[in-house]
Amino acid sequence: MKQFNDQRDWFFQKRFGLFVHWGIYSIAGWHEQHQMRARSSYDEYTKLAAQWNPTRFDPDAWLDLMQEVGMKYICLTTKHHDGFCLWDTKQTAYNTMNTPYGQDALRLLADACHRRDVPLCLYYSCVDWHQPNYPNQGRHHELPGPVPGGQPDMARYMEFVREQVRELCTNYGKISGFWWDMNVDKHVDPSINELIRTLQPSAIINDRGYDEGDFGTPERDFDLAPDKAPVLNGLTEACQSVSSESWGYRFIEAYHTDRHLIRAIDKYMAIGANYLLNVGPKPDGTIPDESVAILRRIGRWYKSVSEALIDVENVSDVVANRDVLVTRRGNTLYVHLYRDPATDAVKLKPIAVAPRSATLLNTGEAVRCELDVLPSEWVTAEPSLLLTGLPVNEYPNTVLVVKLEFDDANWGHSLASGSDADASNVHLR
């Protein structure tokens, strides 16, 4: 992947991050878009701000958990679609300072991140259901019309946005990323991102704002083309939440299985994308026990296989098997069983060279390898490398990753084309 060759290149080393959707919607245990989806009245919803008092919010506890999982950066929703701001903004009174809590939540998190050298990224919604100048028109992710007493004016709203961006990029130390969301109006104004780059040269910017930004943001689930070697069209950060119904905290939630999340993480990271996994803290500022347990289980898997995902290249096209992904570092290949294994063996045609060693990263156990002419290959009778006896039934809720170490880079040459491998090791069935 082509790098920027500037301060934004932190993004290529720290590829797994924690997304946090947190706001006043958590107080009622509502979906973060409840105001729009449930057609909640403006007055009813805004009253939640008077109850905002996350007395158990401890940013170091968030970062402790994040680092236990193996995550390297964090992205916080500073302002979601409802317009409530988690920082001491001078542009609207609808913020954390004018609540019983009375503290700048972003300041607390930013200080903890800087103390611990954790890159901090800021989410900011282009849509605003509270600011009087935002032109709500009932389009997707908008209220049916202007807020009470509103004066829709996109030019004035963009000045509001500009000044909030200036605050975020001036008052909180080093900012490493800016994560726009929901430019419903499709407004174009490159000067906003130019302001971010001027004030925060380390900040990498996504593609949902007022110009194309630096990277793409596929959301939730994305199925790779089953008949092609998967590739990315450009720099990418995928995002998903541990919860399936919402990104913020809800009283009643359906959580994704470990298997679903781990396969999504492996799929994206193996082809070169960053991955941002979300939790929604409770109104008191703590992360729900269910989310913590999921993150910890994912972390145990991730730490066992992370060498196959970091500082590697996607070379999945070296094999014909579309049920696996392959990453490479030097003379080492990593085979990712990111789809449901149908058998306990993996065929790596046309590779027909035995590796010096084969290890299942998940457990550290050796993996049996054979150079075999399978019955299904009887027409050409070409041998290929087969990994056999994999513990697919013992570990059904994860992604198994096999590390193959070769003596040199000739692993791509088949025996049929004159490889030096010993033909006597080939099994004919």
C-alpha cells in the first residue's frame, strides 16, 4: 500500500482501533438515531442533556481494555447526528459542560491518550438535528424538517462546522484522525479538510466529509467476491460494532458472535485494510460487560495471529483456493481460513513446494503438510501443497491461521514446472 511519507503514516503501523459511540442517547438506552427513527420530539429528546452525568467515566479504563485487546488507536464520537457535543465548544450550549457532569469528556480522553501515546481520532457528524442552521429536509439520516425556531442556511451552518473543527484541532493537543459522517447534503468544501491538515498534520481524514479525504470506510458486513482474489481499491478502514442493532448503548441488544467479528476482522486486515471495532459505553461511562467480554475474546485470538496481519502484503492470488486469504512477509506465507472450512484440509494449488515448517498460530502446534496429487486433479496430475488434520472442529468460532516458512521464495513454482523439490515426497491417490 502506498504511504503518504508524512506524519499520517502512523495509520499503516497501528491498524486495529477502538471506535466509541457515546452520547446522551445512552441515558435512555436508545439507538443513537432514536430521535429520527422513533420520531422523538425535539423537546423530549433534548431534555436528556439535563441527565448527562457519567460519573464513572475513566478514560484510562477504556485505554487499558483497548490495549489488552491489541488495539492501537481510538476514535470517539465528539458529535453524533443529534448534535450533542462531548467537548467544551463555544459554538453551542448543547454540550457536556452545561449538564450535571459539567466536565469536558473529550479533554479527559485526550489527556489520557497523550499521556500514553495513543493516537486519538475524532468522529464528527455533518448532519445535525439540533443546530438551527442545518437544513433538515427529511432526507436519509435527517429530521423531517427544520428544528423549532430553526433558520436553515447551509452557508451559516458550514461556518459553525468550521469553528467547531477549529476548536477540536486547536484545543486538544495532537489529533491523529478526523472521521466525518453523513454528508447528506453532498456539500463540497475542501477548505475544511485543508484546515484540519494545517492545524493537525498527523490527522488522516476519511471520505465521508466535504471532499474525498484519505481513506474509504466500508461499514458493517462486506462480502468479498467469491471467485476473485480480494483486493482493495485504495486505502481503507473498515468499521463494525460488537452490537448488531446499534453503535451506541442500548438496554436490549443483539451482540455479534465472536466468529462473525473475528472473520470480518481477519478478512479486512489480511487484504490490507485497517479495522475499527466499536463499543457503546453506558450512560455512566463504563463499557458494558458483554462488550468487554467480546473484546477480550477477540483480543486473545488477535494477539495469537497478529504477526499474520501486521507488516505483511496480501498475496491471496498465489493460490486458486478462494476460501482462504494469504499474506506474506519475506519467505513466510500465512494462510487464513477466513471462511467456514468445509474440511480439515486446505489445498494450496498451484504451490507445490514443501515448507521448512508449518505452524498453527492459534495454538503454536505443528501442521502436517503433504505434496499430493489429489483425485480431483487427476486430469492434469499436478501435485500441490496440502495442509491436513487442521483442528477445525475444535476451534469452530475463530479463524485459524497457518504460518508456512520456506527456505527461499520459490514456493510459487510447481513440481510439474521443474521445482527442485523431491518428487518422492509426492503422494498419488
